[in-house]
Amino acid sequence: RDVTGVQTCALPICQLFSEPGAGSDLAGVSTSATRDGDGWVVNGQKVWTTGAHFSDFGLLLARTDRDAAKHRGMTVFLVDMHAPGVQVRPLRQMSGDVHFNEVFLTDVRVPDSHRLGPVDDGWRVAATTLRSERASVGGTYAGLGAVPFEQIRGVLRESGRGDDLQLRLEAARLYARRTVTDLTTARLLEQVPPGEVPGPELSLCKLLKTELIGATSRLVMKAIGPALAADTGRWGTFAWAKYVLDHPGMRIAAGTDEIQKSVLAERVLGLPREDRKSVV
């Protein structure tokens, strides 16, 4: 079970949502799924797919009716990532790691039994998935992005900056931010009944986590300085370089920071909508 109490699957599954031409406008996906007998034929491209290179299945959002209203003509399917026509191309990040991938789908056959929800009702399924993802991402890494605060003390100590009053003050602020993040996340997650879909307020968990990791990265960069860019064997340099370089990706995962703020403003605070593209 995940942090919300929802039963989860043990198989590696990736999320085939984002596309090169859609970006954060999820309703703008163009990957198509066409009826063919008792199944579907899928064609299109996805990008920024986390874990696609080791996943067995993919949760695919595809357009099934191009004449329907933008939010009505999509359907979600469970796609076998080892099926003929599925090609995964890893995207190497500046940290040297590979988390994200391009996925090309060419005449991929999907049985109708692998359809999730009614035909053309994929928008509701996708929105539910993203809300659960934001709750899971924000809740799983509460605190300093899975970094014990003792390691922050270690950065100041090993870098010889332990007596720097400015950095000590920033570390104290970081500790306070960590505490607020932990308590806020725990309170929000407790409000989600087991088995229920998280509400839009859970976007705050993911946003707080991203901001916390950013604050941690800035403190580490100030403490270690230029040595962060070279793997000299010095304590913590390689691990912290990876942490800092991975941070920008967190601002995109499960919806960009801007999307999270829009969700909170409109669906939690009740502020008027902007004239812009679709937000989930």
C-alpha cells in the first residue's frame, strides 16, 4: 500500500502521459488509439517517462475520438512495454543518470480488456492518477528529500564551514522548513480516508517537497563550492553533486511547480481561473 492506504501493484509500471507537443497541457495529447476488432491499435510518442526502461507495463493516455470535446475524447490503457512496436529510448540527465525516457509506439496492439475506465473518459482517470502520484511523491519523501539532517551538519563540518554564521543560519532555517513540511504533509495525508482518491490539496505535499530539496541544494552548493563539480574523492562531493543536479527534474515530476500552484489557487482557495491551457 502507498502512503494514502491505496493498494498498489508490485509490477514496475510507468506513466505514459507527457508528449513532445503537449507539455503541461495534458488534454493536448495526440497519441491515438484506434478500434480494431476486439482491441485497439496505438500510435504516437511519449516523453519524460520515468522508469520506462525497466517497466513491464505503462499507463497510457491516448486519444480515441478526435471529434469529441478536448477533454472527452481520451481513454486510458494498460500497455505491455515488451509488446511489438514499443520502443524505449533513455534520456541521460546532466547528473549522468537515466530516469526519463522517450517512448515510441508504432501499431501497438492493446486488448480491450486492458482499457481502464469507459471509452473517452480518460481525463477523469488521468486526473485521479496524478492526484495519487502527487500525494505519494510528496508523502514518501517528506523531510529533506530522504536526506537525514545529520548529513547537512556533515556538509558544514567536512567543508570546513561549520563556523560560518551565515551558513549556520541557513541550516537552522532549513531545519525549520523540514519540520513544517513533515507536519503539514502528515496532516494532509491523515485527511485522506484509506482507499479514497486524494483531493487537490495534496498538491501542496509535492510542492513543499520540491521547494525543500531546492533549499537543501542551495545550502550544499554554498558550503561545498566549486569542489561540487569535480569527483575528487572528497567526502560527499559525488553524492551531493547528483542530488543538486537531480533537483530540477523534481520541479517537473508529477506536474510542474506552476501547475501545483494553479491547482491550489483554483481548487483549494477558490480563486478565479486564468485564461490558459488545461490543468490537472
